[in-house]
Amino acid sequence: MAFEIERRFLIKNDNWKEFINKKVYIEQGYLSKSLDGWIIRVRLIGKQSKIALKKHIKGFTNFEFEYSIPRNDAEIILSNLSNTIKKDRFFLEIENKNWIIDCFKENNYPLEIAEIELSNEEEDLFLPSFISKEITGLTHYSNFSLANNPFSEWQEDFITTFKSN
């Protein structure tokens, strides 16, 4: 069984850029969300193309099943979706932990989110100096929500709160 234990944070400065190991461009879209919480995502990441099935379980643990699919199939599916997101993903290593920074593009610009995957929910975590507010579990910051309700369309008071963090 595939579990993803992940915490997510807003970013308050550019200090993270000194730790970059790798960068990839991601385009992803969502086929559906079922009544019982399963989300189906198609993603182009670098030269790879994947389909994923995700569902929140509890806390910051999710089911995540991800499979490679032919690139042409993924491109056709994405070209027929309106709820897509685009982002640059940066991979970092800090204090022997692997962090990801997603810098969103187009309608979700200038949103930047830091993510870290953990081995369990109780794992101790050192927060680097660029970390601001924790957004783990705040569904309006999920990629699925951002694809359907882009950051640029959020109400002004929400954006003001974001910018002050």
C-alpha cells in the first residue's frame, strides 16, 4: 500500500534558493474527485507522464498510487482539461531532509509552497528559515483546489493574509 505523509508550508523569503539540487517543470490536471474523496490526477513532470489516485486518510497522511502512462496519452488528456496547474518544482536537501518547493505559474502565481515527506506523523522536523505558516490540511491550498479555484481569484482578504506571512 502506498502512503504519503506530507506537511506543507508557505514561504516567507528566498533563502531556500541556496539549497536547490534540481528543478523540473510540472503540468498537471484533474479528471475527477469522487464523493468518497478519491482524486484522479494526470501529470507531466520532465520527460515522465503519470496518472495518480489520491485520497486523504487522516492528519497529514494520504493514499497515493501513481503509475506511468504513455506521454501522448497524458498530453491528450491534459489538453482536454480546464482544471490544470503549472509549476516549477525545486528539490532541496536541508539537514539531511528532502524538501520540495513548488513555484506556481499563471493563475496561481506568485504562490510558493514548501513540502516535506515524512516517514511518520510524529517525526521531528527542523523548520528552515524560509518557512512561514503551516498549511497542511488547508484544502484551499491543495493542488486540486488550486486547479479549480486559482490563487489569483481568491478574495482580497485571503491574499492580504497570504502576503503578510
